[in-house]
Amino acid sequence: MRSAAAALVLALASFSTAQPVEHHPVDVIPQIRTRHLERWPVQLQRADAKVSINDQVATTTLVLTLFNPSRSPMEARVTLPVPDGITLRSMAYDGVGPEPTATLLPRDKARDIYNSIVNRYKDPALLEFLSSTLIQTSAFPIPANSSQNVTIVYEQVLTADAGRVDYILPRSESVESTNTEWKLEVTIKSQAPVASIYSPSHEVQIERRSDNEARVSLTSSSAAQPGSFRLAYTTRASKNEPSLTVFTYPDYSVADNGGYFMLMAQLPELDAKRERVNREVTIVIDRSGSMRGEKMEQARQAALQIIEGLRPGESFNIIDYSDSVESFKPAPVVKDDDTTRAAKAYIARLEANGGTNIQDALLTALRPGPTQPLPLVLFLTDGLPTVGERSEIAIRNAAEKANTAKRRIFSFGVGLDVNSPLLTAISTTSRGAPTFVLPKEDVEVKVSQVFRRLDGPVMEAPSLATSETAETRIRELQPGKLMDVFEGDQVVVLGRYVGDRPFRLELAGNSFGREQKFAINVDPAAGGMKSSFVPRLWATRKIGALIEAVRQAGADAGNANDPKMKELVDEIVRLSTKFGVLTEYTAFLAVEPGQRNHFGAPNEAGLSGHISGLPAMQKEAARRVEERNQARSGGGGVNQELNTRELRDRLTPAEGGGRQVIIDENLNRVEVGGVQFMNEHTLIRRGNRWVESTLIEHENEPPQRTIKFGTEDFDKILPALAKENKQGLLARGGTVYLMLENQRTLIELGE
């Protein structure tokens, strides 16, 4: 077992109350195995980090609580990996005795000290911070069975890249480093208004205190996540100006000298005096027999809230359906006191009975000509189509053909007995979105949450392109079709770029009746390690899009042997293995020895207990896709849509270090392991060893060299590990198979 997540080294030495003993420091990194702490069990009990960023000057205050559970007093020395370019400001110690000191060590000296620690303890977990800059304190006492606080404060000037400021707090990336309690709070103050705030590493809570100040903290679910904490924020000249920033990461494995990019954009805030875009809202309510009782009452209340929320002059209509389709009015009407009063009476008379005629209800809502610039449909159903057209493909094609007014459809699947991929298709093709109201959730609350953010888009039908007409510099955008941007929304687009020359991105769309463009210059050379999350995040969203395509291709028991289906599944497997992104169809790729795969039968293939070889992996994934694609409704259908939306909407590559969560058929969140992310690299557990993702296709080929940890040969490859930024891949111990210096290298680390 490893303790948690701080990039700290505690150098501990025992001493006696009766007389001092010979000084033999025992060096401890929080993420190493506890077998190294048996003699000197001093623990990092808690870490509080407070960061204050004032116009790019960041002051980091770390309060470290060290606990000595033994019966004898001990000495400790803190060695803290820190970012380059920091200035040590102070160190404080709340114990009795001489005040300890702290020193910022030059990189060369820090490397020598760290190497001596690695050599002394022969533990690969220590390698993670091999090339780090260090702060080291002098020794200080910790009384027996007591805690001691040490406070270290350092400053740094953060660089700004096209208005974006990046901050990092180094911590262990190891997924096993999750036992220490971490509290982290960042305060941002800027003379210019703060626009976007984003953490690519952890889920955060953002409190906007003013236009120029914000507070950022970890959510309760991310507080225990390992990994360095990364934060980026952008500023703009005023709230009336856009804020655009681009993260780039080069891909040296491709011949076009390209790479990956991520655009984040915050559009100008709406002027309070500007006239808003009027909406036409058509509320479509399922009143079949299965809606009887609480669900029907919640649907009524949701409809009433929507009508109350419309501004005077906006339009609405109510369509209700079971076996037949009825409507409040033949066409949408303008909201006023009379129409509001009549609508309330109409809603009160709705009764639940009969079957579910989904297609006719949709066509009734979509066929009329629009009465307002922004026509919306809020479509509620709690069942499968049982009356009229029942074919999934026929219904979605009919809806798309009838939607000549380009109404945005926001569907709501109430309960589990709904055709979830059908609701997803009719929504996303219209630039709307599906919402699934799970058992015990409130229909009224879910509908209201969606409607509140639909107060007129600040940009309709946006698109992203490069300004160069002679060649296409960007491709494989995620999402492929950008959704409308509503007030407060953040635009996030990931993709791949071609070539290493600078280029210009243009975000364009319709804003209040006129075309608007916002542009940013992109220099691929400005990317690097701080953006190493971008390729994996792109792959996560790409996999989500591919799974959605698989789900749509499986409508009406589609042919699983279709070559297009095979092409989709093979690409899912390729991306999953390369980037370590697991789904319920590919979770078998990473399974611990003897462990049952939660998302499928136990892995019994192969001597090492896993499915071996790319063709066999593709075949197994295809089998699972075919099996799961038959579930279009129920928990087994809804969970697939929830998992797909989670992939397509992700803002961080995983929940921390490689942990990934998949929703199962019972709608439980299941954590799947067997993957370790370390910067841009990925390890996947394959039977009894860890294999670098780039070697999965060649995992059965013999290594070109085998090296044991702690030998002279191992010492010789340390510079190469640091140069390729792969030393952290060895932190898990065991046997690791990776590419190093262009050779298949098997490293035996021991347990």
C-alpha cells in the first residue's frame, strides 16, 4: 500500500530521549510502499495548499502535517519537488527547538541528492521526481505519538501565453497515492477581467467573487485524486471582448509534423440593454398510461414552469400524446395573460392513458413554420414507441426530414423504458441534447435545469476553421458539429492540426442576426509538456463519438458484420489501447491477474489471463459491441448513453492518474483499474506485467533487452528514462515492458 499524493520526500532519522544515536536518515516519499516505513513510521498526515495568484505572481503556501506514531521521538527533513523558476520565501516550524532552515537546491545538486535516495532504498517509486528541482529543509524533531506542522512558502512569476496563465503544483501521479488528505485552494486576482478558468487535471469548484477575482477549490470527489494539480485561466480586456486560448501538443509519431490542439473560448457577455432573441417553445408531453401518477404531475409542473419562464412576446405551444396526438393550439401562440391562463387550464386537464405514438407527436411539433427566430422543442417520453411507427431508423429519419424549421430538440427520457439511442439521435442531429431522468429523479427539476440555460444563444450554429484557404490545417474535430452557445457556456473544441507552422483559428457563427468571427493565432511550437493532457482528452471524446456512431448503426438490429461497423470497432480498440481510455466494450484490455472483468465474462484467454494480440482484441470488442448494442432500452440501454455522453463531454482525461469510472447496467458507478497515466505516457496492465500502450500490438514479441532494477545496467538507462520523461512509469513496481531508446525494454523492478 502506498500513502498519498504529494511530491514530498520526508527524510527521517530516529533519535533517543536518553542519548542521541548515530544519524542514519531513512528517506520516505509518500507514494512508496509502507514496507520502507516499518522502522520509522512517520507519516504525512495532511497537506494544506493555499495559492494566491496576483497578476501572474503566484505565492504557494504548503502546510504539511507530519505524524510520528511511534513511542520514540524522531527527526524529519522535508525534501519538496517544486516547479522550475521558484523563489523560496520562508519556512516555519511550530515545534520546540532550533528553527530549521530550508534551501532551494540547484537542479544538478537536487539530482545528486535524489539519486542517492533512490540508490539507498532501491525502490522504483522514488524515480518519479528524478529530475525535479527541490527544496530541502534541515532536520527537525517530532515528539513521540505526536503531529508536527511545517510551513513552506515559495513564489514564482507565471508566464502568460496569449492571455492564458498556467499554474502547476507537483504531486505524485501514481494511482495508488490516495491516502493523504489534501486540501487545496487557489485565489486568482487580476487587473483585467478573468474569463475562463480550467483545470485539466482535477474537477474543481469555481466561485466568482467579482469580474477580477475568483476562488478555485477541489471538489470532494477529486480531493483524493493523485496527480499534479494544474490550473489555467484567461483574461480579457473587458467583459465585452471574447477570450480564446489554445493548448497544443506535438505528435512526433506522424509524418505531417502535426499534433493535437484544444480551443477554449468564452464569448463576450451579453449587454443587459441588448434585445434578446425571442424563443418559440413547443412542449411535447407523453400522457400514455405509464406516465400515470407522480411522473404526470411532475410533467405538468415542468410545463407550467416553462410557460411562466417565457418573456412576454415569446411563443409557445403544448402537444400531448398517447395513442393519438392532441395540441393546445394548431400553431404556437404568443405568451400573454390570456394564453397563459388558457394553457394552465389545458395542462390541468391532461390525463395519462393509452400507448405511445412517438413519431406522430414529433412530426406534429416539427412541421409548423416557425413563429420566432429561435424555435425549440422540449420532448418528454417515458416509453418505447408502441403505436404507429415503431422502427427506430424510420422515426429518426422522419423527424430529421420534417424539421425544415431547424428546431432544436431537447429530449427527456423519463425512467428506463425508453429507446435511449433514438432520443440521443433526434436531439443531437438538431443541435439539441438528450437528458435522461433516472428513477427517483424529478422530471420537473431536470426539465427546469435545461430550460433555464436556453435563454437565447449568443452564437447559433458555430463552426471552427482555419483562415488559410489553400490547405486544411485542422481535422478530426471533436465535437464534429458544434452546438449553439448559450450565455455562460464555454466553447471547447479538440482536434488535430497538420504541419508545424503557425496558423489562425476562426470561430464563426450567427449572433443576434449577424455573422460574427473570433480569431486566435496558434503557434504549435508554444505547446509541450504542460499540454500533454490534450491528446488523451481528444481520444476520449473521439471514442465517445465512435461509440455513438456504433449505437446508431445498431438500430433495428443492424448488421453487426457490416464492414463499416467493423471499421468503427477497430478504431475504438486502437484508440483505447493507444491512450488507455476504457469503455464497457474495451475494459477487458486492462485486467489484473485473476480479477473478474465487471463488464463481461472472466478473462480466461491466454497464459497470462488476458486476451492477447490486436486481432483477438478487436474480435472480443466486436462481440461485446454486438451483444450490448441489442440493449436499446432499460438499464442496459440507458447506461450506454450515459457513458457515451460522459466520454463526449469530458473536460479532464480521467478521474486521476488512470482511474476510470463506467456506469453499469444497474446504473452503478464502477471504478475500473489497470491503467496508469504518467504525463503523455500510458501503462496498461496486461496479465502479470505493465505494458506501455505503444507496445500493445507487439506485446508478444520478445524484449530486445531485459534490465533488473538496482543493477549497473539500470543505472545506465536512468538518463534515457529522464530524457524521454518515462521514469514515472516505473513507480508501480513489478515488471514493466516499454519502448526506451527505440528498443523494446523489459524492466524487472520487483514487488
